[in-house]
Amino acid sequence: MSNSRQAKPALYSQTLLAGLWRENPTLRLLLGMCPTLAVTAAVKPALTMGCCVIFVLVCSNIIVSLMRDLLKPHVRILMFTLTIATFVTIADLILKAFQPEMSETLGPYVPLIIVNCIIICRAEACASKNGLVISIIDAVGMGVGFTLTLCVLASIRELLATGAVFEIQVLPLARDGGWFVQWAAMGMPVGAFITLGLMLGLVNIVTGKKT
Amino acid sequence: MDTLNILLMGFISVVLINNLVFTKFLGICPYLGVSGRIDMAFGMGMAVTFVVTLSGTLTWMIDHWVLMKLGLEVTRYVCFILVIAGAVQLVEMYMRKFFPSLYDSFGIFLPLITTNCAILGLCLFLTLWGIESLLDAAVRSFGAGIGFTMAICIMAGIRENLNLADVPACLQGAPITLITAGLLSLAFMGFAGMIR
């Protein structure tokens, strides 16, 4: 007993760190690509999206973890989806009430969190097998890992598309007498696909992964 | 004539201009996963087309004839996902009973379609675009499926040839697929001016 209690803090920090890098949902597991590509034209929507995902992930992991003994194998996925759909509705209503402009920008991508593979994957792989504390830590780790990836991708795209990061002008624009010419393509779907592709390539170099 | 024109415009716009994969980033996961071989890609595309037509039409009917009448728009997402899961289950049961060979060739793809964002995405876009008639909704749903099939088949064709190319080690697999998709979406941007 004492042995397992000693191991707990190490297990917690390991679970937390796994989501940030070793099992980073976007970069290493290639989950949740649709929102990653769609909302990263600028940092602000990316950050909002990340916060929504963290909220839904934590709440659904809590509920799934609490009802894990009641789950029947054949209706499992349906139960997960319904739980997630409920929390996404809550997140969407909160966003509509307090951030109406942002809700407009994100459009259907907030309700699309329901079918985000990250959340179903975590419910299936972690919350339906583990206790409450581990599930919450896992959700926070995964959510933060997802948000960080989103923000990095969005900063690269926003910087190259408008010369600004978080709507603060960083590079002097050519039309205002500076030297930077905007890359309109970076704000379009092309930029999203190619930047993410190159980022994944970079991650493969860093980790030395051979495919 | 006028109705036909609207329907045709809607179809072309959802296949080429608002292609779900290239401009709305929906259905990227199966797009990366099964676009390795062209026959599997076509099978996946057909399954998605079938489910998206069915669920797009059904959700439009539920949304307009039940939820909006009763003022229950809050429960929209829960209803949509239930309808989609139900439609997928129905298709699966029907195919296992009447077309066992087709069922075997689809295999794991069918249940996976439930979590395909292209399906739910399209149902939400139908609401967002403010589609007024049932026929228009059905045609657009069908068009979305065709657009997805087209995108995934083009990609599978390119990837079969890509196997022979000398890709840098770090870019093999998903990265090169994403970069190819980027170039494809650049090509599809050319359609943007077709309909005002």
C-alpha cells in the first residue's frame, strides 16, 4: 500500500507531462486535426478554441470516470458522445453570451468539438479505466498540450499572414514604409495544411522518428 | 426552371467551391487515415455519401419541423449526434442483412463514420447557410458526400504515386500528405469565382 502511495505524485506528473509532449494529441497522435487546421488563422480564436476544448475535456472526463462502472460495452461510445454533446452545448452557450464576436468567428467549429477525436479518445483510453484524479490530470495535460500546439501554429500563420501576433503588429508592413509583405496565402486553407505538415516534419526530426 | 437552377447552383457550390475537405477542413482524420489505397478510399467515400445524405436530410427535417416549432434549439447538437449515430447504425444493420459482401468490404469504416466531422459539420452548415427547402437540403447533403469522395479519391491517386517518390525521411507519412492537401486546396481555390 505504502509503495503505491509513494508512486502517486510521480504518476500524476507523468500523466500531466504525457499530454504536453510525449503523447501530444495533435503532434504525436494526429488527433483532432479538423479544428487544428480550421481555427488557427489567428491566435485569438485558437486560444478560445483551446479553452473550450479544455473545459469540455475536463468535464466529460469527470463524468465518464464517475460512471465507468455502469458503462455497457455496446452503448459505450453513444454514452460518451451524449455526455460530450451536453458539455459542448454549455460551452457554446457561454461563448455566445460572453464572447458573441468570437462565437461568430469560430462558427460551427465549436459544436464540432463533439466529434473531436481527442475527447472520445481520452474518454475511452483513460477516463473509462481510471479514477477521478488521474482522469482530471490527464484531461488538463491533454487539453493544455492541444491548446499550446494550436497557439504555436496560429502564431506562425498570423505572423506571416498579417505581420502581427495576437493582433499586435510585430513586423513593419511594406505599405506603411516597412519591409514586410503580407503572405495572404498563410491565412487561407493552403497555409494551414502546409504549416502543419512542416511542423509535423520538424517534430519527426526532433524526436528522430523513423517511419 | 428557377428551382432547378438553385438546386444545381447549390450542388456545384458544395462540391467544388465549399468542398468540405479543402475549404472547411472537415473529415481530415479519415482523409489522412484511409487515403492510402484508391479502392478503400472509394469505399469510404461511398459510405460517407450515403450516411451524409440520409442524416443531412433527417436533421434538416427534425430541426425545421420539430425543434424550431417547439423552441428547443438548445438541444440541437444532442439531437443531431443522436440522429447521426442512429443513421449509421441503421445503415450498418440494413447492409449486413441485405448486402453482406458490401458490408464485409466496408468493415471498420461504417462505425467510424459516426465520429466523422464531415457529417455533423454538414448538418450544422445546413443550419448556418439558412437552407429553406427540404429538396435543397437533400441535394446539398448529397453534394457534400460527392465532394468528399472526390477529394479522398484524388488524394489516394496521388499517394499511390507518392510511394514511388523520394520523400525526405522526416516528411514521410502524414506530413507529406498534409502538404499535398495544401497544394490541392490551392488548386480548388480557383473555383471560388465561379458562383457569385
